[in-house]
Amino acid sequence: MIELHSAPTPNGQKVMIMLEETGLPWQHIDVNIRLGEQFSPEHIKINPNNKIPSIVDTEGPGGSYSMMESGAILVYLAEKTGKFLPPDQRQRYEVLQWLAFQIAHVGPMIGQSSHFNNYKGENVQYSRDRYNNEVLRIFHVLDNRLRTQAWLGGDEYSIADMATYPWTRGHKDRGITAEEFPGFHRWYAAMEARPAVQRNNQLTVEIRERMERAAEGKSAIDIYNTRDNAERLAKATGR
Ligand SMILES: N[C@@H](CCC(=O)N[C@@H](CS)C(=O)NCC(=O)O)C(=O)O
């Protein structure tokens, strides 16, 4: 059994898609990051970086095994099942390159741009421009790749596609049109045709609603106060 300790954010969704694709038995353990549950001492034992997602594999190597970092989790699940990471060396490195591109660029840059676009304070135009322009560049990188390859890793659907899709779900709001980005749009439609992706999208709504109901009447933390976050971690680890 794989326990997914998570929330249905893009990083959480990547792992849900993989679990649905592989057919492994799994369950979602809700971690409400708005309530600060990522800072609980129990959560920090499985995710020392106080983030979601994490997994606990009750039948891991040498017994129960826990992991943080969505990219590493995807590689782990691919190796456990022998699926979505090709054994051929060249194909494998193609997939790993595009997985690394998602982890290093797609996620962090879209995350930062959304943060500054939503930020209500003053003097954020420079930050907004910086990250929005970088996101536009990243969509061109994806589109260029997907004009010549069926999937990000090449001929085969892989963990690189699963990692990237959830981060691109807001592409319409960013003006990523089918005319200008045809390769990206063809791939996006192919992703949405997959039953596992459809199941992820449905679960995302259901889990979000369940977590909102469970949070009623509880007080939220300011997740963007990075100074407080450093103190929360120090407190949780007794430093
Ligand atoms: N590199 C990490 C990023 C994880 C991450 O940033 N998770 C966010 C939600 S998408 C989170 O847990 N935020 C809570 C916090 O910052 O306190 C991964 O890919 O797993």
C-alpha cells in the first residue's frame, strides 16, 4: 500500500496521476498546508522539508519506506513497477532530462509567477514581469519539444509528462493559444484523454472539497510568511 501524504496541488497531482496510471493500491492522507499541518513533527519525519507530497510505501525496500520530493517519488514508483521510465538508456535519459526540467523550471517559475500575480502588496511589477516572461519562455521550450516529439520523453508517455501536466493546467489564463503553441496543445489534449489524468482531475476536486470541509472553523497560517515558516520548522524540530 502506498500512502500519499499530500494535498491536490500540482506537486501532489503528479503523484496521484502516477498512482492511478500504475494501478498500485494507494490512499490519500490529507495534509492541509493552509492549516500548517506540514509542520507537524510526524509530517517532518517523512518530509524534512515540511512540504507535500510525501509517500510511505508499506512494502518498500527493506520494509516500510518514506520519501519526499515529487520527482524522486515518481522515479521510485516507476522503478518499483517497471512502468513509465523506459529501460533503454537513451530513452531513459531523455525522460530524466525532461523530468529535471519540470522540477527545476516549470514548477518553480510557474509557482513564483502565480505568487507575484496574486500578491496584493506594492512594487511587484518587476517580479511579475520577471516570472511571467520566464513562464512564457518555458511554454515555448515545451512547445518546441512537443512539435517534434509525441511526449516529452520521446515516443513514450512517461513520468516527465505526468510531472509537467498539472503545472500547465492554467495555460489559458496565460494566453498560451493553440495557434501559437500547437505542439503543446496537441500534447495537452492527449494528456486529458487519459483515464488516469481524468481520475486525477476528479480526485483533485473531491479532495479539495473534503479538505475545505475539514478546515471549517480552524485558523489558517500565512503560508507565504517565510520568516514564520523558518521559525515553525525550528520549533517543530526543537531547535
Ligand atoms: N520540490 C518539492 C516542492 C514541494 C512543494 O513546494 N510543495 C508545496 C505545495 S505544492 C508545499 O508543500 N508548500 C507548503 C509550504 O511551503 O509550507 C516537490 O516537488 O515535492
